[in-house]
Amino acid sequence: MSKSRSYEERKKIQEMWEDGRSIPEIACAISAPVRSVYAEMERGRNGARLPDQRLQYDADLAQRRWQEAIERRGNRKVRQATGPV
């Protein structure tokens, strides 16, 4: 079962990443699978680099992209009941 990250968790990921923590360390700290943290990092990647040359993670961007994905999905129950559009 997948669990979406809260905005607070995304901010914690950003803070830990900027502090130089590794993805496995972050996953352990927020009690999430490592693969989920990798997916979250991909969602919040903005193309900029941190001073240590790692790609920057932006919690606000990740939250915005997550919201947009939810909105694109629409209401699945209505779509199933009425058939393909």
C-alpha cells in the first residue's frame, strides 16, 4: 500500500538532504522505504545543485507536482461507473 508524504515530511526530507544526509538515512528517519524516498527526490528535483554538487530537492515543488498529479487523476469511481470517456 502506498502512502503519500505530507508537506511536513517533504520539508524534513529537504532539510535533511541539504544537511548532507543520505537517502537511506532519510528513509530511516521518516520510516519510509528507500525506494519511496528516491521517488520523492525525483518528484522534487528542480535541476539546481547544492554546494556539494548533489541535485537540489525542493519540498514546495514536490508538493505542487503531487497536487497536480492528484488533480489529473480525477474521480476514478465516477469514471468506472460511467465507462470510458
